[in-house]
Amino acid sequence: MKYPVDIQKVRGIQSKLWERIKGTFSLPRGAKVLPVYGHYGGVFQVGNEQLVIHCDGVGTKVLVAQALQKYDSIGIDAVAMNVNDILCLGAEPLVGVDYIALAKEDDALMDALMVGLVKGAEESRCAIIGGETAIVPDLLKDEKTFDLSFTVVGKVKNKIITGEACKPGDVLIGLESSGLHSNGYTLARKVLDIKRWGREMLVPTKIYVRPVLELLAAHGEAVHGMAHITGGAFSKLTRLNKEVGFSLNKMPRMPKIFEEINKSVNDIDEMYKTFNCGIGMVLVAKKESESNVHEILKKYNVKSHTIGEIMDKLGVHLKYEGKAYELTV
């Protein structure tokens, strides 16, 4: 089938953007941009503090919320996509602001969206300190159509984690997702029957902040890298370290909703380049700390699996149901 998003073209666009913006890095007065590029957030230093900033939305998942007329959980996704991302750099969320675009003034819709935003903020301990509401009927034609994004600022707890420390022999520990999270909906909406799968499609993105922060506090030296499995899915593991390879040779069977999507896609390679397939975050840890990692995650009722290991052979290599796939884009 023809895929609605070309990941390779997106990567090309992103590389051009970096060329455009890097000339601005020397402009701030009182802040220093740190050389952590193409990662899960922008890193900068003010005084002695290293801070991370990131902005993301929930994409066409908003159309599922609109179809089901259920708006009170999607705000969790907006927060989750951001706090999970900066967490991958070793940052604790501090504050955030939201952006909501509406086709018309709608108190009930706004209130429902804020319910989710506040739930996400409470779960991640991130204060919402402001935001922007735009009424844009010329952009959003249907009166119930909306767009939603969030921006978060966090503080690096101990040290910036980029994945540079990843080395062969490290284990890959996958934290189970709560479902589709907030990626791949342009494709998922085309192939899933929303009457049957709509409620499951709206299950909010899991927030991993509390268990991972405790893990970093207790065993931070053992964690060499972290990856939030979002756009590009497992193909983006290479952003952690391009000098090593990632062997996903113990992946659990994908949950039913992903199997349902694959009935139409019929392409395991593309499934694992597009969807989290049941694993929402990957931690790279020292082999000797493997049991400690699982123990802390279990304390927070986060199911986890050792899904593979770091290897010498470059790229991202998946083994699923006895067959091998190359996920590197």
C-alpha cells in the first residue's frame, strides 16, 4: 500500500532546517546553547543550570477525538509527547504552556481539553503556567475541529544523557506502551474501523516521567541512553549513537491493535518504522544493572521487557517471529 508519510523525505527536511537555524545559536544574551543537536529537545544553559525545551503536538489523533466527540483525554497526549521526550535527555519537566486552535469559541470543548492537559501535568509534575488560544475559522473549517500542542521546559537532573555512552553488550529494555500513543494516526485512521477501534485509538500516551526519574536517581550511571518511540519509531534509535548498532532480537508480540493495522499494511518493516508496536520507550543500560531497571519499573506498574542489545554492526536490526528486518532509514 502507499504510505501517507515518507520518513526519508521528512529526515531531509529536518536536516535543512538545522542548516537554517544554527546561525541563531550565538544570539542569546545570558543563555548558552549547548551542542546537543537532533535529539529529543534543545539544550541550553543559564547560569549553572542546564535546561531542555521541546514543543510537540498530537497530530491527527485530534480527528479521532472529534469523530468520537471525546475530548477530555487528548490533552494528556500533548503533555506526554513533550515530557517523555525531554526525559530522554535526563531532564525533569518543570513548566509548560499550551497552544489550542479552535474553529469557533467553544467553552465546553476548551474545558474538556484542559481536563486532559491538567491530568498530564499532574502525572508528570509539570506546571502549566500559560498558553495561547487562537480562533481560526479560515484554517479550521469544521466547527469542532481543533489543534493542540504543548511546549515544556525541564531541568537536567544530574547529567545530559545523549546515548554517547552506549556500547556493545548494553541491554535494550523496552517499556510497554498504552497503545498507539500519538504517532502513525494518518495511516491508522485509513485502515482501522473507528467504530470498533476508536476508543482504543484514544487511549492516552503513557507518561514515563516518575519511574524513569527514580531510576536515574538510583542507577543513573547505569543508563547510557533513552529513546521515546514516536515518529519514525524504532528507526530513530540511531539518533542515540551512530557508532554502534541496535539489535531488537527479543521483541514481544505486538498487541492486537497493531496486528489489526498490519492486516492492511502487511509489512513488518514499515510497522516498526511507523508505530511503537507495544514498546513506548527504550532504555539502554549496563547488562549488570538489568534486574535493577526492571525492579524499579515494576514498582510503578510499568511492564518492561529486555528486547535486545547494543552490537557492533551499525543500524537497527529487528528479529520478529523468526524473520530479520533492517529498520535503518
